Amino acid sequence: MSEIATLQRVDAETLYRKMTGEHAPVIINALQRDAFIAKHIPGSINIPEENAEVAEQVLPYRDAEIIVYCANSDCTASPTLAQKLEEMGYTNVSDFEEGLSGWRKAGYELIGNEV
């Protein structure tokens, strides 16, 4: 697990600032599809952590800024996906460790059919 400790991390305010900036990152929800449909950060895409290989089809640029998230800081899906992406050669991957709960706690909007 020491590999995960080296992940870059962002907080909710940094993520929001990046999302609304000139060069928005690719934001990936690492949860299962039904959880993504239920609620997610606006503008994020869904790549469940066990389907990391899908990234190669939707993210052709290995140096693109990518921020992954899952449910909360106890959830392991986003750090696991981030590590897999780095192993696949993506060079600018960060984990939004607080996930959906941290996003909502910071006062930002979630979208989906269960918000």
C-alpha cells in the first residue's frame, strides 16, 4: 500500500477551482455505474476502478490532468484507480480523497437521481 501514499491529492476547493478554470481536468468517479447515476460531481465521467482499461479508450492523452474520486476518505476505489492509471502511463493523476461526502460537506452541488 505504500505506493498509494505517493498519490497527489486535492481538496474540494482546489477541485472546484480547477473545474471552473480555463483548463478543466478530467474528473473520474471510480464507483460502480449505479452509484455514479445516483450521485456524482457535475462534469465527471464514470470509470469503475475494476474497469481501468476503459481509460485508454476515453483518455488518449497520457499527460492530461486527471482527478479521481469515490464516496469518501474511507473508500479505496479512487486511490486504487489512480494507481492503475499511473501504472498505465498517465502522468498527472490526483485523488480527491474526501470524495462525494467531502464535496457535499464543502457546500458544492452533486447531481444524479438520488441527490
